[in-house]
Amino acid sequence: MTCRHFAAIIAGAIVLTACGGGNADAPVGADGVAVTLPEPAPGPVPQLEVNAESVSNGLPDLAVRQINGAGGWVNLKNTTPADKPVLVWFWAPH
């Protein structure tokens, strides 16, 4: 067996392993432990006004939940301009 054959076998094994299907009903974290997803927030998403100074920024007019312990909703477009940097992080399991 040549090096090319061996490399092709290894590459094929990696591709087949990476493309292996999983159970979509049971999300699993990177460490192999089952992940419990939170329930969606109850009630409708509120319509929040956009501040005048935030109208021209590049963020979408989108109501999102606060996760800093304060609870409630915030309009993403109203987060800039701000006195401090703003981290916008979206996460969605596949």
C-alpha cells in the first residue's frame, strides 16, 4: 500500500466520521454530555422603540432577552452608541 492510498483511507475515515448523523432530539455538548435546552420565554416578544441616536447604527431592530440577571427585554439596535464596548453573541445549536 502506498502513502497515497493510506492518506486516502484516513481522509475518507475522517470525512465519514465527521458527517455521521446524530439524534436531533437529544442535543449533546462537545464533551459528549447531553445538553438541556431552556424553555422559550413565555409571552409575546414586545415591540420596543428605537432611540433617536441609534437609528443609523448597523444593528437590526430586534428585541432580545437580557441574560445579565436583570431579566426583561432590550432592543438590540439601542445598544449602540454606548459608553462601553458591546458584545453581541448569537448561539444556536445545529
